[in-house]
Amino acid sequence: MNPELEALILADEKVSASKDKEAENCLLVFESLLDKVMERQPKMSRDIVGKSMVKAHRKWALKQDCKPPAIPAKA
């Protein structure tokens, strides 16, 4: 996964998981990361970045569900 996209997803998750003052700070971090991405990708809209985040997060979550257990079962 693209490191910038991953950072945005993780920052967005922190916003969703936090409350009150912490949520405000997390939102500022997320918005800052998003602004940096938008500066480097001027032809991209915020909507496209948002959709890319959702798509990448879904793919990642599906891969997590399909992973075999880390410890093999005893025979």
C-alpha cells in the first residue's frame, strides 16, 4: 500500500476512535496529511482521495481476514 495512503487511513481511524479534545487534535493531523497529499497531487480531488482511502482500507481488511493463523495447529 502507498505509504501516504496508509498514513491517511491510520489518521482517519484515530479520528474515528477518539473523543472530544483528542478527536479535534486527530482531525487536525488528518487534515494536515490530506493537505500535503493534495499539494503533491494537484490534479486529484479530495473526493478521489477519500474514495481511494476507502478502497485501500477494504482491500487491507479483506487480506487480514484471509491470513492463515500465525501458529500452526498441533497435529
